[in-house]
Amino acid sequence: MKRTKPSVVVVTGASGGVGRATARAFARQGACVALLARGHKGLEAAAAEVRTRGGQALVVPVDVADHRQVTDAANRVEEVFGPVDVWVNNAFTGVFAPFVEIEPEEFRRVTEVTYLGYVYGTHAALSRMLPRDHGTVVQVGSALAYRGLPLQSAYSGAKHAIQGWHEALRCELLHQGSKVRTTMVQLPALNTPQFGWVLNRMPRRPRPVAPVYEPELAARAIVHAAAHPRRREYWVGASTVATLVANAVAPGLMDRYLARTAYAAQQRSDPAPAMSPVNLWHPVDGDGGHDYGAHGDFGRGARVHGPQLWLSEHRGALAGGAAFAAAALAAARMRTDHGHHDR
């Protein structure tokens, strides 16, 4: 019986959060997983997890905001593992503050990592995939790719940019008749370490807007998207559906709703510490740091399963009326959850 060659998968932002969970998910399939990120402790821990789950791991320290580093990383991966089959763009950073309190260089940094990092990663991947006419690029998006959120203007702007650029790129690949695919996965609020290391200028500690999902749900969606990349995008979590549908139907009302609720919904009850780790310019798990893993501090009540992922994977089973009903139900649940923020 002929043995199937393991898939070669690149995951950016692999040292923590969704990237870490995604690397583990691909490892369970026996993949060769290249782990790209800045942090050394997180990368080494992620590599150990990949190996214990049946995959092969390659640690490649890289700042995705530097296109030369990304190109060198792609070369390194193919030297060790061979041709890349799947490239997952996931790395990001952010600033949690009103727009006027974000310094220009901070806004630029968020854009370079969160948007241009995807551009550079995709360029490196396609430069290798297109001549072979094989491969898939998965863009890890967010509900914020469609609906901007106050206090996250830099991140929202970057995610919107990814959405528009991804659509243009997909059209070009379709025009060329290429077998190389690009797809996008829109995620809900997740229980990841990002809220512990984001640059925060608000009086209280930041938190994800409820309802919160575990990163393993996102990882399952990303792995599924990589295996079924003909879909232009996948929506994960009922809250993502509710947000996107409501914004498409009544964006002005969403503006007013978020203006009234989103400040409180994104802050915990306890004050922000005077000193806390910040990963905007340097990794928080660098020399002298520690491994933050895939999960944050919001595990109590976080959801591991989401029926919307199944519906997104099997969209033929979902009629238009049912989608709006699910969105209305999710919106009602979100309003209920707003009264129970700290988990």
C-alpha cells in the first residue's frame, strides 16, 4: 500500500492562541508543521506539542512585518520539509484604546503585522505554489473584518483590509484558472492570551466581548477550511453570524448599539495594572519570558462547540430564513451574556 506524504503546513502566530491550537490540530493529522512567530518560549513549547500529537515540527522565529524574514522563512521550510501545501496566516497584534490615543507609529505597527504580515505570507506562499499549481492559503479573519469595533480601530482596520485584499486575490486566482486556493475563516471572540498582552490604555483590564469561544473551535474551522478551500469564507460562532447579518441589514443601528455597549463589554471590572506585558514591539515570551499557551483567562463559560461551524461547513442544509433566525437568537444570547462579563 502506497504511503501518503504528510502535508506541509505553515502557521504564523503559532506560539500562542489560535495559532497554537491550529498547529496542534494539524499535528493530529500527522502533518509537518512549520511554526512561525517571534516568541522563543512559545515556539519551543508549540513544537513539543506538535511532536507529541504525531506531527513533525520546525521552529522558525520570524517577524511577519518584515517581508524579507517571511521570504527567508518560506525558503527554510521548503528546504527542511519540502513544498508547502497549506499556509495559514494568523499572526496579529493590537492596541486597545480610543483612536486618538493611539500613536501613529503604533497604528502603523498593528497594520504592518496584522495586515501586511498576511500579504507577505501569502506572497511567499503563492510564489511557490503557483508554479506547482497546488496549495492553499487560509486567512484567519474575524467578525471585525466586516464590523469595526470601538477601542480596536487599528485591528478592525487591518481585518477590513485583509477582507478586501482577499476578495481581489481570489478573483485573480479564479481568472487564471489556478488550482491554488485562498479562503478566509471569520472568527468570534476567543479565549486566548491576547487580552493579557495587548497594549491597553483603558482604565480597566480588557476582555473579549461575550459570548467567548475556545481556540480549539477556531482551529477545527481552519483545518476544515484548508481541506475544503473552494468556499470563499467560513463563519465560526453564532455571534459572528449575528454580527455580520445585523451589520449588513442595519449598520447604522449597529453603530449606535456598539457605541452604547461595546466600551463596557470589552473591559473587566478590575482596574488595569500599572505594568503589564505588551507584545506590540517585542514578544512577551522572549528571553526571560514564559510560555502563554493557547488559552486566556476566560475559560469559565467559554464554548468549545458551535453549531454555526457545522452549518457553515454544510451550508446546503441552512435555508435563508433559518440563518436570520439563528442570527436573532445569537443576538439575544449576546445581550444576555453582556450582564456576565468577568469569567
